[in-house]
Amino acid sequence: MTLISDSRAASRTSAFAVGADDGLFRAIERALDNGTGTVFVLDSAGRAVGTLTLEGGRAAILAGRHLDPLTAADVMEQGVDRTADPATQSVPVSAVLDAEGRLVDVVLRGDSSFVPVAEPDLGHAEMRNLMDAYMSTWISSTGDYIRTLERRFAARTGNRHGIATSNGTTSLHLALVALGIGPGDEVIVPDLTFAASINTVIHAGARPVIVDVDPHTWCLTPEAIEAAITPRTRAVMPVHVFGRPAPMTDIMAVARRRGLYVIEDCAEAHDAHWDGQPVGSFGDVSSFSFFANKIMTTGEGGICVTNSAELAERMRMLRDHGMRPERRYWHEEPGFNYRMTNMQAAVGCAQLDRLDDFLAERARVHHLYARVLDGIPGVAMPPAMEARARPVVWFACATVPAERRAQLIQACRAIDVDLRPFFNCLSVMPPYRPYARPCPNAYLLSQSGVNLPTSRRVDERLAMRIADVFRSVLA
């Protein structure tokens, strides 16, 4: 439970209140921006007379009620309960009223309902952009938002070219194919990563070479890469897992000396840095994901970034069925339909504007967990990285005793909190056993890691409830 302090209450309540005569969309935007999906409707004297939720707003729009003049009072649920203790209510935000019924404060309850491990943070800017793209009628794979997202995201990552794609997996596959990697080639991948990394190598017709990760960084090391190189090795795919940057300067030195391409998988590491340089700016091509659980999202979506104009041109052609952009319906080679829609990009542009806020919020959640979980037997937060690294938080995560992890996840589920285990390491799963080799570090991490709910719903009360479960299971 979060109670806003008296000194800040007056200004903060404005984020949770609208006037009875305010329009429906003002109420919807405010409910989106405050993160609870709820606003209180106040009369001209500041008295709370009702509650309006996003569900109520959606129902009104679907029914076409917005076609007539419609105010917040027309859509609200009448009345605000003054008698119940706000701290015990099973709603995300409760009103604190004075004797006259005026809204003087709010109580937030992050654990008011089921807490998923990830939730997209969508505000009014995303909705406005999306409506703009829709009304422009440029809803498919051409439009200003796509070009803007490609240009701005590339610049943010230190690249000259961005090629937006339908998702992060297709961006990895597009990079591999554009580099000419296929049958007879080998690509080095880490054992601790989501399966998309290795799947795209197999889909390209190449052979993945699975390599263990460093127990401290959780990423590939230049030494492990060097040891795995054979005459057939064409590329290496470092994965900046859980926002932790791989040692890219040293990896690039090995790759350049051995004539290898480097494809950075940055799906979980938007704005992480190594040696003062953003991840995604080192490799020949780099891939980012905009899936709904990523640091910024377009729902589904991804992007390739590169400093090579030649590679960018080839990826754009392959992305669009292998068709030359200057010669309509002339196909140079069998390509793919890996295009992002302008509507997705509209959401992405608004998300990119808010990226620094998302990063700060995730860091806050990580530090909160680090404090409340400190001292619980067997619990360890991710190891601090050396000064050359600037990690970011994708999911707040921790390692726990492997033999207790399933019990811990089940106990959190019992209080409607979703914990997720780390990815299974690739080498233990059936499709990848032909490429397996002993990877003890990746295996230990995969068996002991847990991802914790990471969103702005995570407050002191919720974090303490989770910590209590950890103590009950692990103490």
C-alpha cells in the first residue's frame, strides 16, 4: 500500500481525478497515465461523486456512446465508498475523503489483483499516436511513424540505419540471412538465452554452436568464443541477457581478428552500455525486440540496426518479399514478409519518448527488491558488474536454491503473484541436444533464477509480501 504524503497529496490527487463535466477521453487518458485504470469523478465543490474505470470507458466507446456529448459523470459508477478502510480494499486505488466528501489523498494497492511478472506501460501518448495512425489510413507497412521510429531508434543506439520488423525473432533471422549465413556455416550462441536466438540460426540453415556463459556477467566471454571457433564459424551472436551487457569491445576484437560477423541480440537490454557505448552499436547488425514484456513495446515488433548502408538496403529488400523498392513487383530473391505496421510504430514512437522513464522505473523496482530480500537465506541479486558495464533492468531477478524454486513460485502463485523461472538453458531441450555441450554455468543459472514482477504496480507493500513468501519457503 502506498499512501501519498500530506505535502504532496494535493498535487498528486490531480492524477486520479477528473471533473464531472470533463469529457470521456480526458478521463480515459488520465486513467491510462496514472497506471491504475481508474479515476475519481469530482463535482464542482471537489466532492467525489463516482468512479470511472478504463473498462467503463471501453464499454461506452464500443456502444457508440461517445458519438453524443458525453461527460465523465455520464459514464461513472455512482458513489465512492467512504466507510471501508482503504488499506483493505481489493482495488488498485482508493479515495481518501474528508468530512465533506472531498478527495484529499489516494491509497494505491499494487497487489489488489493478480500481479503478472510483466505489464506494458501505456499512456495517453500511445493512444493519441495510435488514433492518428488509424485515421491517416496508413495502417499497414508504410507510414511516417515507421520511418520516424527507424530513424530515432537507430540514432538512440548509435547507428545510422534502422529496419523495423514484425517481431524480434524475425529481426534476428533477417540479420543472419542478410549477412549470407546459411548451410555449412556455424554461429556461436550462448546457452543461457531465449530459444529465438538459436531458432533463427537453425531457420537460416546454419549450425548453432552452444557455448557456456560467464557466471558473473551471465553472457558470452571472448575466451569462450575463441575456444569454439572452427573453420566453419561465420558469426557470433552475443546476447545481452536480462539487461546485462556482454563485454563487446573484447568480443569484437576476437571477431575482427578471426573474420567473424557479430549479430548482437539486444532484445532484453535497451540502453545498456559497455565501455560507454550503447549495446547494439558494436556488431555488424543488432536486433531489438518490442514484445509486450520488453522495456519498450509495440505489442509485437522488433528492429535491426546497423551502420552499413549496404546491409540496411539488403535487409529492407528481404523484409519486403525480396522486392526492389525502386522497381515494384520485381523480386531479386525469395524474401520474407517481416514488416512492421505503421500502427505498431505509432505506439513505438510514444514508447521511445518515455524510454528513460521506463528505465528509471525498472531500476526503482530492482532496488526495492534488493532491499526487502536482503538477508534471506539463499537469495542473491544479480552480481554487480564491473565499471565498464552499465546494465539496465529488464526483469528484476534473483537466484534462489534450485531445489526450492518450484515451491517458491507455487507459494507466490497462492497469493496471486506471478514469478517466472529463468529460461531453460538451450542444451537440455530436445531440439538443441544435437548441438549441446557441457555448460555448467548456464545450467546452474537456468535452474536457480527467478524473474520478479517488474512494473510500476510494485510498491513497498507488494515487495514485502513477496519477501515474506521468500522467508517462509527459504528460511
